[in-house]
Amino acid sequence: MLKKTISMLLLTATISITVAVPGYAAMKITDANSFKWSQTGSEWKVVDNSGNPASGFISYNDQTYYLDKNGIMKTGWIKSSGSWYYLNTNGTLALDQWIDNYYVDYSGKMTKIQ
């Protein structure tokens, strides 16, 4: 009986911990350190090694950026895969900070509204 009670307590604790810890789906980030960057006016465009526009989240020089389907670097608020992210004026992903009344976590995802 004691063994069964201990087993039930351990199971309950495990389920409680699993429910209490939020999960974060990892966003796909492409390594773009070998990609070509070009600037036209105020827009930056990134193409891959085959000359095709890069898109989505990319990593370049230890920073994360977001490119639209045409390879253009975005700034400001963007929505990707159902989540909101903020890109600074230089295009880098904002991490672990308040942006106006919104908080972005360590992954860059907006998690709180003040």
C-alpha cells in the first residue's frame, strides 16, 4: 500500500511539473553567415548561395533577423507562426525586454501585455 501511495504521489508531482512549465516551440533559424547582403536605399536584401532570396528567421554574426519572402529585412512588429516578435530598427530580434507595453522573452516572442 505504501509503495502504491508513493508511486501515485510521484506521478502527481510529475504531471504537475509538466503542466506548470510552459513549452516553447523552437523557431527555425537559418545560418546566413555565408549569404550575400545588399542595400538599396533603406532596404537590406539577403540572398542565399544560389542567389535565391532568403526568408524567415536567419542568424548572422550572432544576431537574429527576419526576412520576408523577397529576402527583405524587416523591422518593427511581425507575426510568425502565430506569435509576435519585435525587430529593432537595425533589424535585430529584441530579446528579454519590454517594448512599449509588451514584453518579449528570451526567445524574442511576445509573452506579456502590461
